[in-house]
Amino acid sequence: MTTDEKCRIVLERMLDVAKNDDIIFRNDSAGNITTVLIGFGRKECGAEDASFDEVVNDLYRLFNKNVGVSFVNIHDDDEFDEHERLHY
């Protein structure tokens, strides 16, 4: 699957998720890292030295495959030990 095809799927899936949850992207100035916040969860995608394709692959796994993605519950800042898996 090409990067363009993955981008299209990610966008379609994001629009689907956004019907029920807010999606916020926060970029890290240290490189190609973005933190994705969905509802009360978060996940970092990319890496300092990641290429655009690698960031797209991470976003594709997050929004399409939901493979091995666990979110830290940020509902209460004092309870970082709680983990939840988002199912959408």
C-alpha cells in the first residue's frame, strides 16, 4: 500500500473517530514526533529522525489497525498508572 493510500485511509478513519471523540495533534519541536490525543488517551507517533512515511505508518497503525496501541489515561493527572485501550 502506498503512502498516499495510507493517508487517505487515515483521514477517513479520523473523520469517523471525530464523530465521537475530539482529536488533537501536538507536535514535538525535537523532530517528526506528534502526540495524538483522542478523548482521554494519547499516543506518540513518529520519532526524532522519522521520515514522513514512518509518521504516516504510525498514524495508519493507530487509526486503522489499532495494533498494540495502549493509551495512558490522562483523565486525572495524578493517576498515570491507569491504562485503557480505546476501541472505536
